[in-house]
Amino acid sequence: GKRSDDVKVLNHWVEEMLRKVNPEGLHRKLEGLRDGAGGDGSFILRTKHLMPQVEYVFESDGKTRLVPEENTLHFENLAVEFPKLMAKYSMDGRVRLLAKKVNVGKNKTLTHRDLYPATVKLINDFFRRDFEEFG
């Protein structure tokens, strides 16, 4: 089978997935789901790796925040930001982050440094609004 620690496999998978789900088409499908159409939610399950975070944070008008800015966490800083958010709502100690390595192959861990320039461009284009809103 395909190796999970292969740079070519990583880039091929990312490029294939982003080309299959165009961001505008994804947004229109999400609008339908928000409006009550869309069935069993299998579309969301199939595309969860591709879900732009703005879809969770902003109302369908794209401007009204559903999540206050001060409650928006950044994955890169999750270990610091999450406990602070839990303390803010008196939930510290009740909810914990589990430290777990993901996407680790036998030989190495793939990182953003393993992405080809063309793959990075696709990611930047697809998630443009996430980068604009959240850095």
C-alpha cells in the first residue's frame, strides 16, 4: 500500500483533495446544509480535512462572528491558549488536551517543509480567507 511517510504521497493526496473540492463549491454546499438541506451530513464527513475554519467562526454572511475573536484559538499555540480559554469559563481541569503524535510514519514525520511549491499555492488559494482572518 501507500506509505504514510512518503513525500510524494503527501503532496499527491493534498493536491487531489483540493482539486476535487473547489472552495466556492464547498461554500455553496455548506450554505445548503445550514439551511436544512443536505441530508445525513456525509458531505461534511468526507470533506472534514478541507473545512475552512471561517465556516465555523462566521455566520453565512461571512461578516458576523459566531465565535468571539478572543475565543478563537490557534493550533500552533493550542497548549497555551486552550487552558486560558478553559480558565476563562471556569472549566480549567475539567477538559484536557491529549498530547498525541499524528501523521508519524516509521521513518520520519512529514511537515509543511515537505510540501511542493505547487501544493503550497493550492493550500494558500483554498484557505485564503482563513489566512486573512486568523493569520
